[in-house]
Amino acid sequence: MDTDTIETVFVAGASGDTGRHLLRLLDRRVPTVRALTRSAERTSELRSLGADEVVVDDLLDPDEDDLAGALADTDVVLSAVGSDATDVLGSGPYVDGEGTVALLEAAVDAGVAAFVMESAIGVGDEPASRLATAFDVAIRPLQAAKATAEAAIRDANVRHTVLRPGVLTNGPRTDTTSVAEPGAKLWGAVSRADVARLMAAAPVTDAAADRTFEVVSEPAFPGRSLSVDWRLPGRDDADVPVRTE
Ligand SMILES: NC(=O)c1ccc[n+]([C@@H]2O[C@H](COP(=O)([O-])OP(=O)(O)OC[C@H]3O[C@@H](n4cnc5c(N)ncnc54)[C@H](OP(=O)(O)O)[C@@H]3O)[C@@H](O)[C@H]2O)c1
């Protein structure tokens, strides 16, 4: 996709810590940012963060007509949804799995051009770092749910990017992320602001098409990470270019 052809971006998980960064980043870059939340009470807050439109729905019990309508003229879906860690004590279903698949299927039916998922390091069957293994042990049902969603995304007829960040922080955007193919065994932390930057960039970044990446910022992995020139939709002068090494 070209950087200037994106008209409408749908942000799922918009009220969350990554999602809020997405709203702020996209606000002046694309004409319409549509934010999903389960809570109508969050509407004014999401608008103040940069959402042009707010969609109220629950991906685990969606109103299918409403969701289809909200996705009808959407170019890009960015999904930063996630369960609370305490949800692992229940038996599911999880928004990380079934909820994300429901969103994906609605997006494909609507003809959305690109779908980006914020997953987590350790998801999937590739060799994993100790950090990833710790994630798997601590939140195994959520990791398994994310793996199901990732697989559905890779099988779907839509351009996709799956990002698997390490430990998320609320630190500032650094633009110093390392990305690598699954199995590279990256470990460490990355700010939600940095992840949001890569999510927004993925649909217009050639090297991110139909790829899955492990993502960390600290420490750096100069020998294991890929060189990618990340673009952003919208005006080129509104942001500095980012190259992950
Ligand atoms: N914590 C970590 O260190 C870590 C590391 C790697 C990856 N991750 C993953 O990264 C992602 C983003 O994490 P985050 O901390 O930025 O998110 P977060 O603050 O926990 O926000 C989660 C979002 O998911 C939405 N959501 C939850 N259930 C939903 C449902 N049934 N339908 C629609 N929306 C729903 C919530 O929206 P409403 O409440 O407004 O409906 C909220 O905006 C998650 O998938 C997380 O598992 C986390």
C-alpha cells in the first residue's frame, strides 16, 4: 500500500495502553481513525486522543451487522486487544484468540487491505528465548489463544503483519527497536509507543508484508535483527523515518 492511500484505519484495543499511542500517532496522519471499545463511556476520551469515530462492540460477542458496517470502508485494521492477565484463571474464550479471529473474519469479508496484530514473544512453535518461555508458562492459555489467531491471520486472504513484542513498558518512543524472524530468540523490553509506531507503519512498509516479527528495544540485537525501513501513512514530514537494524 502507498503511504498516501490509507483513508480509514480501524483500531481495536484503542482504549488500551498500545491503542492510545496508535490514536495519537494516527490522528493527523490519516483522514479517519475509527476506535473500538466495549464501553460507550469511553467515547469522549477516545475522541480526545484522536479517534474520529468510536465503535462500541465486544469482539467476544459482536453485533455482526454493526461490526461489518464499521469495517465496510476500512483500509487497515490494527489490533492491540488483549485479555487481562487475571483472565488466565478462567477458561476463556479470549479476545486474544476467538475475539481476534472474529475481527479478522469480519475484516476479510469487508475487503480490508491490511491487518496488523500485536501478539507476544513466545507465541508459536519456534525456538524461544528464556523470556518467551517464561511468558508461555505464566500465561499459557493467552499465548495459545494468540497462536490460534496468528495462524488464522497467516491463512487469511489479507496482507498482514504480526508483531511479537517482548515485555511492554510505558516508556517513551525510542525508534530503536530490533525486529527479527520468529526463532531468533530475541528477549527484552519495548515501549508500547515503539510497538504502536511499527504497527502503524506495517501496512505501508514493503518488508513488513505477510511477515511475523519478534520485537524488542532493550537490549539491542545487532547480529540477529533485520534491517527494515519503516514508513508511516500520511505526510512524510510529520515524523522522522525509522530504520530498525
Ligand atoms: N504486558 C506485556 O508485557 C505484553 C508483552 C507482549 C505482548 N502483550 C500483548 O500486547 C497487546 C496489547 O497490550 P496492552 O497492554 O497495550 O493492552 P491493554 O492496555 O491491556 O488493552 C487491551 C485492550 O483490549 C480491549 N479488549 C479487551 N477485551 C475486548 C473484547 N472482548 N472486545 C473488544 N476489545 C477488547 C480493551 O478495550 P475496552 O476495555 O475499551 O473494551 C483494551 O483497549 C495484548 O495482546 C497483550 O497481551 C503484552
